[in-house]
Amino acid sequence: MRKIMMTALGMLVSVGVGAQTIYDATNMASKDLNGTARFVGMGGAMGALGGDISTIGTNPAGIGIYRSNDIMTSFGYSSLDTESKYPGKTLGMGRNHWNFDNAGFVLSTKVGNYTSLRYVNFAFNYQKVKSFNRNMTTAGDLGGYSQTYQMAAMTDGLSKDIWDQFNPFDHNDIGWLSALGYDGYLINPNTTTDIPPYTYYTSTLGRDDRPYLREFRSKETGGINQFDFNLSLNFNDRFYLGMTFGAYDVNYNKYTLYDEDFRTPNGEATGAGYELESFNKVTGSGFDVKLGAILRPFEDSPLRLGLAIHTPTFYKLTWATSALLVSDLYNDVDEIVTATVDSYDYLDDEDMNFKYKLNTPWTYNLSLGYTVGSQLALGAEYEYKDYSAMKFQYSDGEKMTWETNEAKIGLKGVSTFRIGAEYKVIPEFALRAGYNYSSPAFKSNAVKALPINSINTDTDYSNLKSLSNYTLGIGYRGSSFYADLAYKYSVQKSDFYPFVNPVMVEDGDEEVWNYVSPEEAKTKVTDSRSQVILTLGFRF
């Protein structure tokens, strides 16, 4: 159970405006399995084998394996499907699009055969490391829970005088969700410290209406582009060192539509309800440094050991948001009245912009590579990231305590295992296969708890479970030209919640909110993605 202090004192000492959540941050801190078709075809398990441009982002020493110049590009096609299962209802949405996955080059310079330093290599690679493209929808009975309960809890401690004297969408102590609920008459403006039986305007005929999620729909677009610059060294063809400087460009858009209906116990629509639209955009840039080494511990053995460490990605981000709520509710004489609340009307037709900093987790990578003659190559890899160590800061460097503590409470370390194999049927033709698995980043009781001054209005969240990638590939190698083709199938399940449920409990001498996930409103979601990647390259 989560215990969240919601007192007036806690409200008044809050600093700034609550913004980014751990769910958005985890989305940006994770990376897809992407890159060249050879890399993807082997499941990304090439950290110790090296010799592929995509290892620039996992183990930079892999570029030191090169003994010739290389230039390549990759592109492909993706098909994404999201299936949501609510008791008695299954819905699905899909999205197809073309991808430009990577482009890079390696410049290899031979120093000589009589010094310990044999090669000095330089490389550059562009790679799309994260795709946010996703559509999702669900609907169903909310089991008696309502998003308005969260609105009321976030309003706790605010007096009516504050609402009457200030612009609710431009005040550090007022959260946007509560402002929408207040101005949309979804919560009682006279008793904002209580969660109402349902809504402020209820039928005078004594109907026992209950909430129903008529529709939830989200559309996410954009991605993260990574630009890597590498220097790597080859010592005696046995020890390889590499360093990569990475630059990142972020573009993330999320639109959500939440449509809550009020119905009679037998499911008949009453004509009352509300619709909330949220518009969010995150843009910015970041950088990190990756260090790596590969060692052949035995001169006559093809065994290779790899080790890499990545600093956090240090992001500077801007979040732009706006919201629109339309409510149709019964008044005191049982007539339907409509209220429209648009954040643009309070902010001179502009988005609210919020600048902040995000530090993602450190990354630790261990890898093994083994070759059998010139026909078979085997790779295995283990990677670890502790997502609970993510840090948030305001643009001036001051800590965002709420968000950083939420990462500690709701997130945990993630282990990723990768294995891959390549078999050359003939010297010019190769077959590949791979698999990788990532454990969940979210704890089982994680919730999207918003501080009372948050400008977030999208209350939905998904507790992602483990991720599996299955890959196959083929490749052709000529004297200079080469071509590779890979297929990847990814699948990940999650538990989706449209909002949290606040419950007031006694904690010693204080009353606090427990924020928990309403199991009756849970939707089981499965995201799957099929991707085909083609790489064309030239070595010289």
C-alpha cells in the first residue's frame, strides 16, 4: 500500500510545478533492439564478437575488431499491434510504418605489425534507438471507481478562496487535474477535502448511477535518435579498447482521450458524463559516454570476453502540455448542463511549457564471444540497469524530490540477457538467429502517483512486464559489397490502469491517502511488433 501525504502543509511547501512521471521517464530511458540487420539477427549479442557498427552503442571496443573501412545504412518496415482485454471485451489497434534505422561508417587505420598498437579506428553511427509509435484503446465497467476520485484527492487542502482568487492553471499549488474537475463541476467546490459519493451534480431522482469507461484511447508518436562518435584501439589483436560519445535527440508526443459515462446499475446510459483530452509533447537532447574493452585471454583460443559501462544519459527536456474537458451533468432540477474547461482559455491560447533534467540509470554490460573456425560465431550478453536510481531536476539544477522518490518507490533493476548465433553455410552466405529477454522495470505495486500541484492530466499508466525479442537473419558477403536481412518479433504484456484510487486512512495522528491500483478497472494489454530490417554496406 502506498502512503501519500496530502495535507495543506505539504501543499504549501511544494516547489515549482510537478511534471514528468516515472512512466514517461522509463519509456525514454529504455532502448529498442535496433541497428544493422546482422546485429538484430543475432539478437544484439555481439558485444564481445564486435566487428559490427551497432556495437558502438553496446560495447565500444567492438569497433576495434575492424581491419578495413566500412560504410552502411539500414532501413525497414514495422507492424505494431496492441490488444487490450477487459472482462467481456477485447479490442485491438495497429500501426504500420517504414523506418530509417541506422547509417554509419568506420575508418580503420593500420599502425603496424611490430608495435603492440596494431589499429586505430574511428567510427560514427546514427541509430534510432527508441520508437514511441503506439495506438491503444480500451473500454468497460470501472467497478464503481472513477477518475473523479483522484481529482478530489488532488484538491485536498485547497480552500475555496484559492480557487476564487487565482488562475487555477497558472498557480504552483493547484494541480491541473483538480482544476479541470473543479471548473467542470465534477467535484464539489464547497467540500473539496472530501471524495464525493460520485459527482457534485447528481440526479435529484435518487438514481444510484455508477461510472463506466465508455472509451479510452491513446496515440503515441516520435522516437529517440542516437548519434555515436567512437575511438577504438587494437593491441596485438588480443586486447581492444573503445570509447563512444553519444548524443541524443528526443521527440515524444502523446494524446489521450478519456470518456467516462454515468450509467444505471443495469448498464443503461443516463446521458451524463465527461470527456477529457490531454495533449503532451516532450522534446530535448542528451548525452552519455560509453567505455568498453574486449580481451582474448588465451592467444590460441577464439574465446573473447567483453566488458562495457555506460554513464547515465543526461537529458535536458521541455514538456509542453494542454488539456480540454467537456462535462454533461445533471443540475439540481435534473436537467443536463454542459461545462467546457480548456487550458488554452487560461494561458493565452498557449501550451504550458516546463523545462527539467533527467538522468537515466548507469548501464553495466558483460559479454562472451566464441568462434568455431570461420563458420560459426556464438555470442552471449548480460546487461543491468537500476531504474530506481533515475534522478529528476528542475532546469536550475534543484532536485525534483517527488519524482526522484517515486523512482525509488516504484522502479527496480532490470536484467537483460541476449544470445545469438551466426552460421556460414558457405563463405558468402550466413544464417543467423537470436533471442533476448528483459525483466520488468516496474514493481508489482507501482502506481502513477501525481503530486497535488502536477500539471499532468493523463492519469493512465501501464505496469510493463518482461520483454522478449525473437530474431532471425540471413546475410551475403562479397569481396566488398554486403547485404543483410533480419526479422524481429517483440512481445510485451502489461497491466493498464486508467487512474489510481485514493483511500483515506489513519497513520498515527495524521490522515493520509493510500494510492493503489483499482484492480476492477484493470485492462490486460499485449503489445507485439514485427520488424523487417535490410542493411546494405560496402567494405574497402
